[in-house]
Amino acid sequence: MSPSDVENFITTRQKPEDCSAVMCSTLLVLEDGLRNQGMSVAETLPELVSAIDSSVQLPSPCRNILHKIWKKVEGCKEEGLDNLLKMPVSQIYQVKGKVDPNKVGEECEKHGVTLHVLKNGFETAQDRVPLTKMMAAEIETYREKTGKSFDEVKGWLERVLGQDQLKNVNSRSLQLSLKGLKKKVTDLRRRSSGKEKLRQLCEEPYIPPTPQAQVQPQVDEPGPSSHSRSSLGKWEAALQDRKRLEGEVKQKELDTKELLAKQSALEQTVARMKRKSDQDEKLMRKKQRLLEERETKVKEKESQVKMKNVKQKYRRKDNKISQLTEDKADLSSKCSNLQTKVTILLKDKERQRNRLKYYRMEKSKIQKELKELRKKDKAREKEMSRIQAQVEDLQAQLEEKEHTIKLRDGPYTSSPFTADVRACYMELVALEVSARNMSKVVHSVLTTLGKFNVELKDFPGETFSQLVRLEADLVSSIQAAQAVSEATNATLQSDSTSRDGVKFTGFQANTAKGRTETIGCLQVPSGESADQLEAFKFLLHTHTH
């Protein structure tokens, strides 16, 4: 679709005559056209796709599908980019619960190897992509899942790799090779540490088993006569067969060793090519990022982007990729010529490395022992100094605590006194010590008998002693009031007396058997009942309020 066709289709919803299927490239072109016209891609694109092919129903919004296509484009190599752009959207977007029958596997789909390609081959030689070990394992998995015969799979591999690659290859060896790859992939996927090896299988090319060498039939040397040969008997014939079989086995072993050596050299070459390819891919990703930033700046300045410029950009990119591919091939050929020299140097290096390793191990042992001894000495010195400092600190704290006493609950002079101080003052009040001399008595006892370093100003004043006496009176009043309120058969009694011409009246309440609570004792003007009644009312008012 040209830019004019895209603009006309977005405006009129009439698809071009040459557009009958929805490819991945169609979605990308429509997305670019909608962005140029300032329309919503997520909401409008499903309608345009449905207008082209009603069987393709994209969800609204369709951001995830576009993101998935762009991700595949970024991760796709040069050989599979055209196949990916020509791929139908139905192979990218699958409705949940439905499985695409043309999908062989994730890695095969990424490189454009579908069931159609396996059955019919690539359209052109340029479309051919290298077959990796992961793709071969996915083909074997697909064969077992669909119940295909192994002869069909061999035909698929001939179309993907080329018939020359599987010429004279034993079918049994090929089958065992594919099954071994499938089992290896299954085991790696079950392990949490197998992601790196799975990634390597996605990059390593698949190499079919080596064709079998044609075994030349041995020709028996002519004997002296038929009569002498028959006289040797069956034993000599069996011995000759055994020698012939042993020779064949030795020849097979030599062939196997030679194949293993070739495979090892090939794997090293592939590893070097892989490292070079990774470097090229990093460079390409960096260039791709720079191109994307430049494209963003251009889009901010221009309202529309011509499709012609986009095609030229892709053409330049393809030319650059082709040039890099040729450079990589030249470097690979040069590296292969240096393999023999590198092997000799590596052997010499390995011998020198072993010798140096031995001396280093001896040296490291001695240094390690010396270092451990020094560490132990330093640790012991530090520990001794630390313990000595702790002992001195504890001795100082002990001496200080032996001659100090805690009078308040806080570090400040306004902090409340401790419960022990209050209890001591209450006991002194009970012993009828005067409030004026109470702190002096406590200070004298602590400094004279206890040898404590305290000052008289640190103790409570006369007001505190009076408050302690008042608190004791309030507590006793509350206790008496609570006992009277909880008693069921309480009785009240009073008693009066006089001292030095002053009359006093006391009131008591019998709350239980053998238990009497003193409600209060007041001074009254006289012993008359009216004065006693007023005194009783005053006590009741005091206890209730």
C-alpha cells in the first residue's frame, strides 16, 4: 500500500484492490498513517483491519499486538525480516484457547519457518535462514505432537537445510540426534539455571550427523588350493571374520575421533563467529537507537512522513547489514587460517600456566598462613584493649553507683520523686515525724549510716511532707467511703471527748463483723446533738465531693 492508498483508505474505509490479506507490514503502515493524521491508533486500527479482512478481529485497544510485532522486528535477523513482514497477522495474534496449526514453535516462528515453509521450502534462496538447534528441537516436538512420520520430518529438513546437507545421512542417526536435542531442551526448561544454555541453543547452528563412510568389502586372498582351505575348517574362517570385524571397529573409532576433532574445531569457529555477531548486533542496536532518536526529532518538526523516505531508510539499512555480513564472513575465513598456530601456542601456554599455578599455590599457602597469624595477633591485641577499657569503665561505674542513690524518676530537677521516696516519707509520717524535720532526718541517715553522696537540697521540702500527710488522709477517707457504700447492714456510731477545754467528736461505721471504718474526727463547739449533726453533715459533704 502506497502512502496515498493508506490516506484514502483511512478516510473512506474502502480498501485497495490489491490488498486482500492483513500482513504484519500492513499493520505497521496503517499505524504510521494514523499517527500522521493525528488519529487514535489503539481504537481506529481494529476497524481498518476488519474492513480489509472481516475474519481478523483485533481487540480494542490493540497496543499489545503492535508492541509484539515491533519486538519481533527488533529481535529478527536480516534473513527473517522479510518473512516476518510477509507473515499474516493471524500467526502473530492468536485468540486464547485456539492454537495455530501452522505454528511449529516460538523460535521457528521468529525466523519465519512455518509449516508451509517446511512442506514447500523457501520461495527464494535469499529467504533461507540458518537452522538452529532450538528450531530442530521444536520441529521434533511438533512431529511427536501431530503424529507425523520421521520420513516427512527428514523431507522438511532437506527443504530447510538443502538436500546436500542430508545426503548419505543415516536416518537412524538423524532421528536419534533430533530426539536428543528435544530431550536436552526439555531438561533445560525444567531447570531454573538453564536459561543461558537455552539462549545458546537458539544461536548455535544445527549440524546433521556425519554421513556414513562406505565400507569396502574385503576380498579374500587366494589360498594355495581349495583342498588346503577346506582343511583349515570353520575355526580359521571364524578367526578371519573376527579379525575383519576388529579392523572395522578400529576404523570406526578412528573415523569417530576425526569427526569429533572436526566438530570441536567447527564449534570454536562458530563461537568466534558468534562473538563477532554479538558485537555486530550491539553496534546495530546502538545505530538503531540513534536512528530512532533522529526519527523522533524529525517527526516533531514535520507533520507527515513520506513513505518514500521510510523505504530509502530501510534500503540503506539493508545495504549496511549486507556489508557487515560480508565483513563478518571475511573475518571468519581469516580466523580459520590461524587456528593451527593458536592451538600450538595454547598448548605451550597451558604448560607454562600449570607450572606457574604450582608456584603460586605454594606462595599463596605461605602468605595465607602468615596473614592468618597476623590477623590473629591484631585481633587479640584489639580484644585485650577493648576488655581492659570495659573493665576500667565498669569499675568507674561501680564506684559511682556505690555512693549514689536515685531520688527522682527522671534526669531533671522537676522530675517526680520515686515511689521508694514517697513510701519512706509515708512511713515517717506514720511514725509522727514532723514535716519540717522529715527531709533532714532522711539526709542524716543516708549520709551518716549509708555513706551516700547526697545533698539536703536534693530531698523534698516541707510542702511535699505535708502533701504526703494529706494524701494519706484522702486515701483513708476514700477507703472508708467505699467500704460503707459496699456494706449492706452498716451501722453508725459516734464518740465525743474533750482535751484542754476543746471538744472533739468522732464518727465510726461498722461495715462487717469485727470491722470498723473511721469516717472522721472533727472539733465541735459543744457536745450538743445539733453540733454533732452539723459535724456529721460536714463529713458527708467532704466524702461525697
